[in-house]
Amino acid sequence: MSIAFRPLVATAIFAASLAVLPALAQSSSPITGLDALREWNLVVLGNLESSSEVEGRTFVGGNLSGNSSNYAIRPLAQSTSGQPGLTVVGDVNGGHKNLNNGSGAVVGGNVNSGFNLNGAAQTVKVGGTISNTNVNQNKVLSGLGNSDPAFVVGLQQQKEQLVSSLDRLSFDMGTLTSNSQFAVQGNRGVFTAKPNADGLAVFEISSADLDKIGEIQFALNGADTVVVNVSGRNILLNDNFLGGTNNLGEHVIWNFPDAENIRVTTAWGGSILAPSADAETGNYIQGSAVFGNLKQNGEMHIGTYKGGNIGTPGGGSSSGGSSSGGDPVPIPEPGLWGLFALGVGGLIYARRFRRRRDG
């Protein structure tokens, strides 16, 4: 290729990249806000150290480590957005991780621990290297971060979208006005829901008041969604549930907007939203859960959150990509990002070439 022709090629690449901009704008919206609680049984925005299991889907924004652990224990309906049973943005270390029911995995870094791929044929996509994995009839692709850098960038963007939207969701939920009554009856805390016209019931309680009770009872009274806002930085969840957890996680969200540390020692009923907390579990949680970092010694059980959208002070509803009515930022397809980045790089090169030539 002649020297004179190089800037022309770079400019042509940039022009081609401009043609994909409409496609970038039309790319599908990311899974954020309440939809993240509907999609994943467990979301850990940072690192997960696990020696337990998750019945549903799992998202890990950092590294996954710990002893042998299990994912997608229950057969899952196919994700409408194509999410696998396990997503890890960083590396997978420690003991073997068991992927079940054909759920598959996507990993941005290296799989140093190895996978056991159980059940129906699975697809595993890895940005780096993978070891100690029984491929057999399964489809295992590695080195994707080298062949397509946008593969890793897309996972990092997915994490950033989740962090931003779930922080916002927790904050907005924390500003909702309480409309339902919490009462203490001896050692029991009774949550009596009085849902509004949209089926939303909201409670407020301090972590100190939560510590004073040993048993929890809910009267949902037809509420589609129940939000329990719990204030306090250090949280101990060690209560029993009268009548069992009873799939409370499908409709009850325990929101901890200020929590920095959470320890769960008993079987817990209800989904948990604590995006800034370092958490440790010693028993199961029945519902969806969001933590900053997690040391998991207790199982995550389905059902995940199934309640309705939640009107927030921002004037909208915390559905899909936004917790307060704003439009989510679409995540472009990785290949489109790559073409656009190539075009921008080509234009920069062309301009620098002209400066050297004209100077």
C-alpha cells in the first residue's frame, strides 16, 4: 500500500463506521434496575467467594473464587435476553464450579478453577484461558478477549450499567413514603401491608428496631410489591419467619440503602437490595439478592422477584433500564463498537499523517 493511499483508507474506514451509528442507537437496552432482580437470582457487583449454590442465574462483576460451588441448580426458562446461568466479568478461581441444566457461562477473564458442565449441552465463552474443563459435547470458546476486545468491554459496560442503576434504585426506594404499619408484638415484628392503588406497600424500620425482634410475620393483603426500607450501616439478619419464607422474595424487597456490612445467619424471606454492602451469608435467602461483595456460605433459592414496577420520586417507574423514569443508555453490539473504534483510530491516524506530511 502506498504512503499516499493510507490516509484515504483510514478516512474510508471512519466513514464506514459512521454508517453504523444508527445501529448503535437502536441496540437493545441493558438489563438494569428491577429487571436485574427479575433476571438474576444473585447479583454481586464486586467479588464473590462461594462454597454454596445458586438455584437461578448469577452475575459477578468482579472475580469468582472459593471452594467448589454450584450454579443454575433449577432448570431455568430461557432468558429473553440470552443471559447464561453464570456471568463473571473477572476471573474464576479456586475449586471447580459446577454449571447445571445446560445453563452455560460467560467469563471476561480466565477460568483457572475449571468447570464441570452437567446436564444438557452448554456454551461457555471465555475472554482469556480456561483449564480443567470437561468439554465433551459442550461448546467451549476461549481467547475471545484477544480475537474480539469488544467481548471484554461489553461485559465491563454491563457491570457499570448494573452498578449505576442498582445504586439509583436503592436510593430512590429509600425515599419512598411509608404507607404501611410495622408493629412489635412481644418478640415478633408484624408487617401489615396497606398497598396503594398500584399495589405498592412501603415500610420504614431502623436496623436497631430490626435487631430487637426475633420473628417476622407479613400480612401482604394483596400487595404486589412490598418495600421494606431499613436504615443503618451494619446489619445483622438473624430473624425467623412465621410460617416460613413462603416465596416472599417474589414480592418483598428488603432495601438497605445505607448498608456497608450485612450478615445473614438465618433462612431469609424476601429479596435483598444492598448494592454497597460487603455481605456474608450462613443460611439460604429465598428471593433475589444484590450485594457489593459477598462471602456465600448459604444457598440462594428461587423465586426471584416478580412484583410490579415501583413509582419513584423522579416521576417515573423503576422498570427496565431506569429506576426513576429516565431512558437507559443502550449497549451497542460488540462488533459495532469495534468498527466504530477502528474508524475513530483511522481518522486520528490520517490527521497525524497529514501534519507530518504538511509540516
